[in-house]
Amino acid sequence: MPEVITEYNEEGVDESVLGGTGSGGLLSDGYLREEPLGSYVGDDESVIFVRSNAKHGLTRSSPDGEERERLVPGDGYRAFAVATDTHVHCIIGDNETGTGPNRKISVHLADIEIVDGSDRLLVNEFVVLTRADVRWRFPSAEPVGELVAYLTEATDAWKQFVTRLESARKHLVEAEQRREAHEYDRALETVETASDETEAARDHERAFVSAGVPAMGERIERTEVRVTETRVRTLEGRATHALNRAEQLWRGDDFAGAYEQFRSAHEDYVTAIAVQDTDFEDSLGLRKKLARVERNLASLERAPIERGEQARERAYEADDLTERADALERALGRFRQALELDWGSDHKRFAVDRAVARERVDAVASELVETRRRLAATRVRDGDAHREAGRDARARECYREARTHLESTLETARELVPEETEPLESHLEAVEAKVQEATAGDVHGPVSGD
């Protein structure tokens, strides 16, 4: 039997009314033909008021009062109006022909627009107008003033409750749209708004009945599940986006940028797992992705030095001096970057032994300067051979290439190998003189591009 709430009806509801069946006699009131009144009330509903009549039944009319249908009880039976925390149920015992069965009309409190009623000398009645523009009128042998007051309050509470939940659902739809458009931050903000609206609906439920209304609670729980699912999907989407971005930055040697993106992905996966609040099996997919991020972070911490060592090894393996110089340039840049990462920061993100990195910078810088100087010397010898053969234009090209090699390494020498600066400058002056001599000795004049 449903719980009987007495906050609005101190006298409660007579259990015999909820459980009785059968027709009445000359000196007794009837009930319903077959199932008792209580069987027409949902198990999760609480009965607040019951009103009845023996002859008038229930009338359906248009908003302006034009009668459309009248449902009256059979002989010896009654019509009942049951107000619960969720519906107004009208059950008509038997029917006019006396052949049964009982008939039931139910209107959800959220669908009621207007409640009216009056207590009169001969007959009392209450009227509800629904959102579908149907007017139901129920005369009552008992006073209806408290019933009307309750329905007025209850329908208002349900309307506010439904408004909040509808707002939450609309925001969830918007959040999904923003997630699909990769607007993850905006999507999460919208999810939070949906969560706030759901909590506001919960407040309306508690204000209506402090212990809660099962029908309201069920709707709230469904919406809360959607909020959680949408939040998890959005967090996972943002984490995946950050993970992809991190790997892209890593490939471009932007280790600091990659680290921040990996950390962002890590935080979102951790939050998503916590929000999901399910057992291990249900969150296994997210946990695997989180483990992948953690492995990448561990590898990234070692990457600056490792990538520098890889470039240096390629330089040693290269037989061509130009390839070796280019590889040494990359190695030097990576070792210098490793030194600069976490500089002055208390939070160490990368596993960099600064003494080792400093030693690598000095060693690679010296190797690079020497390699560029050898390249310059080789191109000068080639230029001299062309000049002796009378090919001044070809000679000039070789000398200019030699000059480029020396100029490109001069800044490195000044900063990292200062003892090599003066010899390089002298070498560069000599090469420049050869360029001028080759230009002056070209009897055919300047070639295209000179």
C-alpha cells in the first residue's frame, strides 16, 4: 500500500477507502467494482487526498465549459479523485450499465495549468485545466478547499521542477554539439550548467517533500546519468585531442609544449575516471588511455637528451661532411634546448643532468665548428682547382659556399668555442679575398645570380 503523507492532510486517508471494493447498500457507501482504489495508485506514489461522489462522476469539457463527456459510476458504486505527489487519478466505479469495469483518468501534476474549486452548501467541486486544454470537473461530497490548496502548490512545484530539468537537457544537447565541434572547454562549461540545473531541480523536489518524491527522484537520476556520461565523453574527447597535439609537438622537438599537452590529457583522463565512478571493468578503456599517457610522459622526460644523442650518432655515421654538419647542428640545438628546459623552475619536468648536457653542448659545438671549417677548406680547394683551369664562375661558387660554411658557424664559435673565433675570422677574410679575385678575374663578366 502506498505511503500516506499527512503534511497537507492531517487527518490522513482512511485505509478502508483505499482497500475497499463492492457496491454499497441503502445505508452504506459503495467503492469500486473490482480492484480497490489503492491498486490504481503507483507503488512509488504517496496519497495525499481522496475525494468521492456517488452520482456526479467526472465531467470533461472544453476550456470555456462546454461539456464533452461525463463519466458516472454505476448503481451502488462511487467515483473517486485521488491526489498524490505525482498525479490526480479519477477512478469511476463500474459504469452506467452496471457491467463494469472501473474506469480511470490520470493527469500528471506537471500537466495541470490551472486549479480551481469551491465548497458550496449542496455540492463541492474542484476543476483542473490541463496543458492539452481539457477541463476536468469533479464534484465532491467532502470539502475541497485543502485539496485545491495542495494541488495549487503541488502543480507549481512540479512545473518549476520540470522547467529546471528541461533546461538541463537542453544544455546537455548543446554540450554534445560543442563536443562534436571540438569546443571542449565550452562544452564542459555547458555540462556544468546542466549539472547546476539538475541540482536546482533536486532543490525543488526537497522543497516540495523533504523526504523526496520518487517520481521526481527517478527523473533526476536519469538526468544525472546523462550529465555524467556527457561530462566523461567531453573530458575524454579533450584528452584525446591534447594527446594527439602532444605527439605532434614532440615530433617537432617542442618538448615543453608536448609536456603540457600530455599533462592536460592526464588530468582529463583522471577526472573522467573519477567522474565515471564505476567498477574497474567499466572504466578499463579510460585506464588504458591513461596508462598510455603516463608511458609517454616517462619517455618524454628523457627525450631531450636522447634526441640529442640520436642526432649526434647520425652525425658520426655520416660520411658526407655536409650531412654530418647538419646532424651536428640538430644535435647542438637539442642539447642546448635540454639545458634551457626547466631553467630556474622548482618543478622539474625532464630528466636532464645539466652537467652532462653542458658537456654535450661544448663537445658538439667544437665538432660542428671543426666540420664546417673542413667543409670550407674543401670548397676552397675545389675553387682553386677551377681557377687554375680558367673556370672562374665555378671557382666563385665554391668560394661562396666556403664563405657560407664559415659564416654559419662563426656565431656558434663566438658563443661556445671562443678560442676558435679568431682563426675562423682570418679564414673567412682569406675566403672573401678569393671571392673578390675570382669575380675580378672573370673576363666574361658576372654570371646569372652574381
